[in-house]
Amino acid sequence: MERRGFLGLTAGFSISGFGGCLTGRGPSGGEDEPEDAGEQDTNPGRDPDEENETEVPTYDCPRIGHLEVYVAPDVPAEKPVLDAEKDGLTDSKYLSDALTAASEAYEPGMEDEIAPSERTDPDNRLAGIDSEELAASDNVTEKLEYGEPTYVEYEDATYLLVYVESVC
């Protein structure tokens, strides 16, 4: 057999042999996918008439309160400074414990070594409390503005307190 004849014959078999693959026909000659493939429901628990709505996930876990205490290098002019005892912050077990721990860690003059831009740097944290009970304490959330620095005078030093919560 000539080389050209062999190549032509091989090419012909290849095209006809793989023709079904190239046309989307299956081995039985039918389509690989059912006719109404676009109509298939990929989420069988969903009502097909509903619009595409995003559901907000719910978590079965507790809120955790996070209270962090820093020494305040300065106090912005627009921010008030609370007195821990007169303003009732020491009435809360959590606030009192955090301020006491911060006072014990505080060394006079350490606020002079902290740049205002680094006031809430983790390395400058003097005390912190993380607990479910803290998140459930109305006294804490009434005294502190959520996520915002609160300046507090306690035992001759000014501290910056930040309260936030997390879920899961």
C-alpha cells in the first residue's frame, strides 16, 4: 500500500470514528444531555417560582464580647473623658476587672512612648476580656460606644477602652 493511500485511509477512519464526539452525539446516536437540560432544577428543595433571593445564614453560637484597654497617649478634643467611679464604670464587674488589670500593668509615662496612630496597636494593650457574659452585660453596652474608643480616667491615668462583639 502506498504511503499516501495509507494516510488518507487512516485520516478517513479517524474522522468518521470520532465524528460522534465532535457533534455531541452519544454512542447510541442520541444527544448526551436530555432536551430540557436547561429546565432541570439544581436545587430540588427550592420553589422554582421564587426569584433568586439570597438567604442570610443563621448561626447557632453565642455572641462573644471583647473589651480591650489601652493607655491613652492623648485624647481628641471632641471626645469626653469619663471618670470610672463617678460615671459608674466600676459598677460593672467586667469594666472594673479590665480597668484594674490595666492599672496594674500601667507604668507612669508609658503613654509618652506611644504614637497616637498606634494607640490601639495590640502590643500596647494593657488588658483584655473576652467572654459570653460580657456580651450579655447591658451595663457594658450602656457605658461604652460599640466599636468606638471610650476614654476613661481611672487611678490617675487615662485609658482608652474599645468594645466589640463577635459571632462564631
